Amino acid sequence: MADIEWKGYDSLKAKLAKLPQITHDALWDSSFDVAEKAAGYAIQELQSSVKHGNGELSRSIKYEVVDKEGKLVGRIWSDDPVALFRELGTGRVGQASPKDLSDGFEPSYRQTPWFIPADDVDIDLNAIYGMPKIEINGKFFYRTNGQPARQFMTPALKQVSGEANAIVKQRVNDELKDKLGGA
């Protein structure tokens, strides 16, 4: 009978034992990388398209990664209601404007005009958006039928989805090299 010697078996066994945790951590970290990049794209889109703003909407964008029944889910969102109005538009104008919506998602839009008290805004909505300024009982109001959708989250998610696989692959490869060694 021939004797067989397997050199490096103990080292291989130790590396294989570490593999699940290293892979999990790399996937977790890469999920954050993807979510952070998506938030960055959304902020970039906002900052390049908002002419009259103070950056509040950009600062309201948040992201997280959660483990949902064994699947890592990255989320980006804003708690600022203006984000929703900007993403989907408002009123009849928003309803008629082109936008990219998920299948089955059908927002409802107000069909009648509304009035914004001129004293409640610090910019001239007529000059910026063309909203007529009218006087009612001695008070001034802007009349509007809504604003078009000016999406920033949806394009950011689409952009990062094309890069996500490469981001995850790179992070996993780097972590495996770093923690297990090799070329």
C-alpha cells in the first residue's frame, strides 16, 4: 500500500472554515458600497438640477442595508416630502409628465388647481416656475396645477444597478485576498 501525504491540508482546512464569514462580511460591506454610491448619484443629480435651493433636500438622503430573511437589501430614501413631490411630480402637470415608475405603481394626482400663500415662500414662484400671482381679499397667492416629475432617485438606482455586480465582485475578491492570502 502506498503512503500519501497531503501537505498544507491543515492550512486549507483553516482557510475554508473562515470562508463563510469573510464572504458574508464582504457582501455586507459591498452592499453598503452600492447603497452609498446610489445615494451619491441621487445627490449629484439634485445638485446639478436644483437652481433655487439650499441643499436641504440633498442632505435629507439616507441609505442603509438590512438583512431581510437572509437577503441583503440596500435602501435609499429621503424623509423630506419634497423628495416625493420632485420624484413623481404634483397635480395634473405631474401626472402628465414623463417618469419611470415601477410596474404596478400608480400614484394618484390632484386634478384641481391649488393656491400657495405668497407669504409662505421666500422666492418668486412666478419668476421661477411661471405660477401666476393673484390677489384674493387683499392677500397674494400663487396658483398652480402642479409641477412635473424631476426624478433623481430612480435614475440613481438605475445607474448603480449597472455597476453593482462589479462593485460586489471587487469587494469580495479584495477581502478574500486580504484575509486568505493569494494572488
